[in-house]
Amino acid sequence: MMKYIDRFLDRVTMYRLLLYYLVGLLGVAMIFSALGTLSYSPYAIAGSAVFAVGVAFSVNYVFAKIWQTPTNWESSILTGLILALIISPPASPSNLLFIGAASALAMASKYILAIRNKHIFNPAAIAVVLTAFGSQETASWWVGGAALMPFVLIGGLLLVRKIRRTKMVAVFIGTAVIATTLAAIAIGHDVVSTWQNILLHSSLFFLAFVMLTEPLTSPTTKTKRYLYAGLVGLLFVPYIHFESIYSTPELALVVGNLFAFLITPMVKVKAAVGRRLYYGSSTESIELVPERPFKYQAGQYMEITLPHPRADKRGLRRYLTIASSPTERNLQIGVRYYNPGSTLKVALRTLTAPLVIGQVGGDFVLPKDSNQKLAFIAGGIGITPFRSMIKYVADTGDKRSIVLLYGERSADDIVYADIFEAARKTANVRTTYVVSSPTTISSSYVLNGQINNNVIQSQIPDYVERIFYVSGPQPMVRAMKETLMTMGVPRRNVKVDYFSGYA
């Protein structure tokens, strides 16, 4: 079952999966309301969602024109749907005005409450916080009711599995439940009723799945993400207050966003398209020239935003590993095209205008101990983080021992061989190319077949002494991780970088 679920998740972006999730929750809510399970009218639920999305879309369009940035309609739709699920459907015109004001503030915050083009707060959360201070109306988080809870959990767990934030969400939920329990005991509240409220009738899970994990306002590395999740979990406790201001879910998240902003590098810049190099029939290396330099570590990823007409289910945004080294002046990304491919890849293939880069992060980086032996295993375009790392090692004179096993379909599809061969001469890096199609190349560096336990043992005799880094399409990464563990490599010595190969 999980194999089929993962196959579906591999083929859809996080943002498009979130869209399906939010629309699905609204659809279920309308059915329950028609059956009388929910007190709201199905027309009120639908009208609230349409109105919130319409206002958010319009305000975002206006601000994008004023700020002269690409219009990201996907973001405005998601924000509008989130607001429709946390603000009660309107029972009067004044309620509708509240939804409209929150939707407008949410999109405006992305441009006004921003530093160097990077917005600080989750748009929906900051909008509700600001409107609460003005109109004294606030979010009801009606999506957290018992009727919708099974659907919130099922869809939310799929979303978390897709973005691999299970531990981060667990830290938040665990901290929130424990802290709320201790606070309830301290003030004499019944613990059982407290658990019922927080687990069955609260914003806990929707906040965790949808808003806490929002990439642009959360940290980009594991340790910082756990600190962020723990802080928001502590502030989630409803009994916390400062004079007359009591903690709310949205206020807890806004404070957490500010913390995340302070500890996370700010990156959101435009980048012009530079040189393009083609490899084989379907792979391209694209140089990107950012409008200003920014810092990143070898092996990290970045998000690109590329608005284009008639976008498919994979959406307007994509996470791509940075193939260049921090020692290089410009950025590089490696792209593999498929037929049929995503609309974003089609647009990228002929792009000449600048695109937007943001959200640099990831923990798939070189260990600090330069004496630690490493083994890299790459499948297809999953070679990109290793190009970054090996180029960095060669440029900085790092002499750590690295063995790279690079699997490709054919010898013609091999990319970055010039980098790897230069590193063979100037650094302690040894690369073996493993191609699945027959090849006429006669070299001890080129093998025919697949990367398996026999190849690993023959090419890396000291494999038990090394930390393995594995990058490629998700099925390949999962299979290779299992292979390594059956060979006796400890789980802690296998780092994986999932790279969706179906775009």
C-alpha cells in the first residue's frame, strides 16, 4: 500500500498536494453541513472559500504589479483556502468583511512585512493576528472539530510524508500536549477533558500539518526546525498570557516565524539565465546569475518560482539541488527533461527572463570532520549535490577520502565528468561510472550494469568505515538504503537526499 502512496506522492509537488488537501477538507465540510453534522450552511462554506480566494488573488496580483515581481497565483489560492478553514463561515455581512480583510492582509504581508524580498510571517497567521487587534474578531479554527478530524489527520499525514517533516511535527505536537497538560495540572484543570479538547477539538493538527511546516517561514535545517517546532509548541498552551493578551494558535505561530526568520539566512532574489550546457538527449545544466550573492553550503537545495500559463498539477514552484559550489561565482542547476514533462520544466527549457530563487536549505551537506571517509551513490540527475560537494572539495584543497558511484542509463547521459575527473587528479576523490545500457567504453572507471551490493563491495572495500550519501529518484534511494543496511552499514551512516525524478 505504501508503495502506491509514495508513487502518487512522488508525482505531485508539495504545494499541489496541499491544494488537494485543502479543497478536499472544504468538500467534506460541505457534505457534513448538508447532512446536518456541522452547523454551517454548505453555501456559507463555499461562499467563504470563493470570497477569500478571490480577495487574496486580487490583492496579490496588485502588489505583484507594484513590486514588479512574478505573480504567484498558487500562493494566493492556498492562503485563501486556509483562511476559509480557520475563520468561521459568514453568518452576516460583517463576518464576510472579516474574511475579506484577513485575506487582503495576508497577501499584503508578503510584500510589506518583508526584508530583502523575504516575507517573515505565515500570511494566514499574521493576518488573523492583525485583524484580531483591530476588529476584535479572531479565527475559530473550525476545521479542528471532531467531525473533520479524521480527514485532517489522513490528509495531513500524507502531506507530512511528502515533505518529510514527521519529526518536526512530532516535536511540536509532543511539546504542545505535554506543556498544556502540565499547565492544566498547575491550575487545577481536569487532565482528561484537557486532552479531549486539545486532541479532538482544537487547531493542533491542522496548524502542525499545514502552517507550521510552511517552507518559506520555517527553518531549513533539522536542528533549527526542531527548536522552532518546540517553541511554537510551548506557546501553543492556551493558558499562557501576557497581561490581557492570551496565546492563540496563530499568535504562537507568528512568534515562531519571527524566531525562524532570525536564525535562517534570508534568500529571495531574482536570477537571470546564463549559459546552458546539454548532456545526452535529456539533461541540461543551467547557469543562473543572481542579482546579489548569497550564502549556501555544498549539497543544499533552493526553491525556484516560475509562473507560467496552464500550469499542471506540479505547480509553479520546485525545489532543485544547487549543482554549483559555493566557490563558484554563479549558480548552476541540473535538469533532466521527460516526455511528457511538467509544464514548469517545459517553461524552464526555453526560459530567457529572470526567475525567483528562495528558501535555500537542507542537511545533505559534508560532515564537519574532514577525516571521515565518505561514499557517494548517485542515480541519474541525483548527481547534482555531489557535483557541488566534489567541486567544493577540489577548490578548497580538502583531502578527505571520497568514493563516488554514479549510475546512469548510458555513457552519453553522464554529466559533470569534467569536474569528477579533475577532482580525481587534484583531490582524494575516486569516481566509478555505472551505466545500465551496453557501452563500448573500455575503462576501469566505467562499469556496465546496476549499482548493487557486489559493485559496492568491489569498488568500496572499506565501505563499513564510510558514511554513505545517496541521491536520486525516490525508488532508487529507498532500495539503496535497504541494500546498504543489509550489508551491515549502520542506519546512522546512511544520509539520503530524495530527488523526484518524475518532473
